[in-house]
Amino acid sequence: MGRLAAAAAVLGLASAAYQALGEAWDRRKTTPPGRLVDVGGYRLHIMSAGHGTPAVVVIPALGSPGSEWLGVQQAISQETEVCLYDRAGLGWSDSPPRRRTAAAMAGELHALLSGAGIMPPYVLVGHSMGGLVARVFIQRYPDEVVALALVDSSHPGQKSRLPKIELRNYRGGKLLESALAWTHPLGLRRLARDLGLRESASVGRSQHRRAAYGELLAFDAICREVAGGLGDLPLAVVTSSELDPNQPTGSRAQRARRRFYPSWAALQDELAMLSANSTHDVSNRAGHYVHRDDPELVISVITALIAQARQAGQ
């Protein structure tokens, strides 16, 4: 058993070393598609396209880079400027120097937009956890936001009100899930890919994994930072479908979603009540990543908010 433990330790160190060397090589041979902007001693990556006002700013889901919204950006950039960004540690952005909070994320975004020369007013688009960050941004900078789209957004009360269908939903589950993630040998996966034994074009980055699970561990505290309504701020809520088209019929995941969805739909209805000036659209063919499964709906909703802001002279 001692030999096995020693062999596992050596294999783990070799995997970590190969991954670190690979990531260093990746950084040397590739350049960010957007700009890196200093936000107070570290840099965030932002990609903007189009011209016009109000600018649309997309705040992605937990652990997600801004590049997941490139299709939506391309479509809406015909109307106005659209900004995608990577939160600290994700995508091309530098790692954060401190523990993650919604207030810190909102402050970083504000510094990023200012540093990039993207001036208010903004139409914010928050997906999943990004919806919570968007609401805290509005709490901090209410005069700079003229509309908000919440795309299958997290709800600050969801911890106690949603059925427990994942490990992360149980006490200690987020910590255990994060710990298990570190057992995945990224270096060995990279080696398998480099030797042609693995078809995947990406094996992930250690920094990205740390940042994503840092956000997961901070999620409950982030929920507690969100407070208050939105008055009459133009608000559009977009909700996913009861049946996720990405889940096989009759699968365990589909059965779990059927149990989860009624409570999720009720929380989405509550989000639509945050403003006296809101709409609520439910997709008939989208899972949680609505912008991938039903981009036409998301694009039309955001475009309508842009038009509404312009009609109000903002």
C-alpha cells in the first residue's frame, strides 16, 4: 500500500507539472481575442462588438466565460455595442486577489467598463448566477442601468426552496464537489490529447477550475448579498423549458428535472415581479443555457429592451 500511495503521489505530481507546462505554452502561443483591462492590480478580459447606446453587458453563469455568448453578441451588435467579459480567473482574465463576493464582482465589472471606455447607460443581461451579480450591480450603481434581462437566473432564495437533485445542494456538498474536482488529472488528459489518444480540443485550465469552484463555494453568500426590488426598471425574465432538449428521454437527469422544474418556475415568476415594468418569456425548447438552445428568443428579448430604453430617451 505504501508503494501504491507513493506511485499515486508521483503520478499526481507529474500530471500537475505537465499541465502547468502545457498551460504556460498555451499562453505563449495564443493571444486573447479581446482586451485586458486593469481593474486594481489584476486584469479582466473584455470583448466588445458593435456601436451605439445603450451598451449591452452580458454577465455569464457561474464558472462560465463570456465567449459562450458570442452568437448572441454577433446578432445584437448590429443594433448597439455588446460587451462580453470573463470574471476574474475565468477565460483570459487574471486570478482574483481575494475571496469572491457579488459586491467584488460588481465592482470589478464597473471598473472594467470604465477602464475600457464603455460608458453608461447599460442594459445588463445576467445568466444564472450572473443574474445575482447584475442585481448587486444595480444596487451599487442604480443610475447607470436602464434595463435588465434575467436569463434563467438564480434566485437568492433557491437554496431552501428547490428540490435537492445534485451533490452541491446538500450540506457540505459544494465543498465535496470542489474537492472531487481536484482529483481529475488535467495533465494526464492533456498528455492523452497530445498523443492523439483523446479527441477533445480542450482539457481545461487549472486557474479556470480554481475560479469556477471558488464561485461555487461563495454562491450561498452571494445569494445573501442580493436585496430589494427594481422599482419600474424595464425587466425581461427568460426561463428555460420543463423538458431540457439536451437530456435523453427517460434519463435520470430528465426525471430529476421534472421534479425540480415546478419550484424553479415559481422562483422565475417571482423574479418577474421584481419590477412593475416586466415581461416573462418561457422557452419551449431550451435547457438552462437558453442562449445556446433558443438564441432567437434571447436575442429578441434583449433587442426589445434596447428599443424600450431608446424610446425613453436613455
